[in-house]
Amino acid sequence: MQVFLLFSATVLIWGSTWIAVKLHLGVVDPSVSAFYRNAIAALVMFAWCRGKKLSLNFPLRDHFSFLLLGFFLFSSNYYLVYQATSILTSGLVAVVFSTIVFINIFTARLILGNKTSLPALLGALIGVAGIGLVFSTELTSISFANDSVRGLLLALLATLLASLGSITATWMSTRRQLPVVQYNAWGMFYGCCLLFLVALFSGKTFDYEFTVQYSLALMYLAVFGTALGFVFYLRLLELIGPDKGGYTFLIFPIVALLISTVFEDYQWTLPALIGLALITAGSTLALRTKPPIATAAPSNTG
């Protein structure tokens, strides 16, 4: 039940952030918006830790791990996703990000020594094929005649970095026994610092769009999309591992499309409906298999 609730919460939150990201792009440079988002999320997480009297004191060795997490999951990944989204449609970025289910399987095998199960691989293949069908129209827009290939490469690199961030978080939870809430807070803090430096040295101006739309989108992305979303996701990785946790990236684009159906009049096609069925089948196949290895007892998340 806990896994189901965490999985569902992650999918619902991240599925709803797509429309918020769309509302978020505009006057403010994407890297600056990403900095604002992470800064607010880090403040929320630190305030939560203080309110719950959770210790934020860790040795220097752990801060190096927090810095890695901030680099992989909360800065470089964010920066590249925002850049890719400015070139490609959000649907195409979702297709690329769905490949994280494959990347997580192999990075978990290579770095953590997790065994790869055949059902997980088969489920990933079926699920990604389903995502490809759902966003088949966007896939046909890739061309060497424009910047779409560059956007595709940026999205692929962002996906790889997100996978390495997932592996880093899993290692901290299961091997170092570090608490999810606290290492999440520190990871967001370091990610925020790195985004600030990127924006500063690339000559970006730290302006702000004083509109209700931008402000509400920013707060939603910071508090729900980043602070709560990553706490749920990283806790999920702690329980079921990065290979299965990666399936959230297969399902939350479907939630985004359901929201788009209501608010943006998205029209479902036959390939999209077949793709939806494949995503459901692939995810069910993989998630019903037992974990390939036993992980250490989960740490206290506060």
C-alpha cells in the first residue's frame, strides 16, 4: 500500500507539472526560473526539517554525495530539460524521458550491482513502445533541418543525468542509510547554488515576471513538483529500487495528457489509445515482479 501511494502521488504530481511548466516559460530565462524553483523548494525542505526537528548536520563525506545529487537531479537535469523544452514539444521530451526505465536498469546494474530481470526489461520495452505511439506525431517532427536533433540530444543527456541522480539517491538511502527528507533538502540546496552560478556566469539577468500566472506556476512547481514530488519519488526508490521507480516516467505523461484533454482539448487517436494500453501492460508486468535484490532497511524519513 505504501509503494502504491508513493507511486500514485509521484505520477499525479509530476503529471500535473507539465501544464505548469508551459505556463512558467516566457519572460524569465529558463535557467533563472529553474533557480527560483529550486531555491523555493530548498527553503521549504529546510523549514520542514527545522519544524520536525530533523538533524541537518552531516559529515563532509555526505555533503559530497549531496552535491552529486544536486548536480545530477536538481541542476544540470533541470537546466537541460528547460532548454530541450524550448526547442521540442513537451510530448517529445516526455518520449525521451521515458527511456529512463532502460537507463535505470543498466545504471543500477553497473553501479549498484542490481540484477536485471527479464520481466523488467520486457515491461520497459513494451512501455516505451507505448509512449512512442502516444506521441507518434511529435516523433515525426524530428529533422536535421532544424534544432530538433539538438533538442533531442539535450533531452537524452538530461535523462542520463536524472538516472545517475536516481542511482545516487538509492545509494545514499540503502548503502549509507541517510534519511530521504534531509538529503533531499541538501541536494536541492546544492542544485540551487549550481543553477545560480550557471545563470550568473552565462550573463542571465535575474528578472521576475510579476504576473499571477507565473507566480502560481512557480509556487506549484517548487512546492509540489520539486519538494513533495522528489520526496515521494526518492522514498519510492528506497523501497523498490531505481529500475522499477523509473516507471513513474512512463506513466506521468499520460496523466499530463488526461489533464490536457480537459483543459486544452487534446484529441485521443487510435495509436494513442493503443499506446496507453501498452504502457499499462508493460508497467504492470514489470512492477508485479519481485525486487531483484534485497536492499538495506529503509531509513527514517521523518
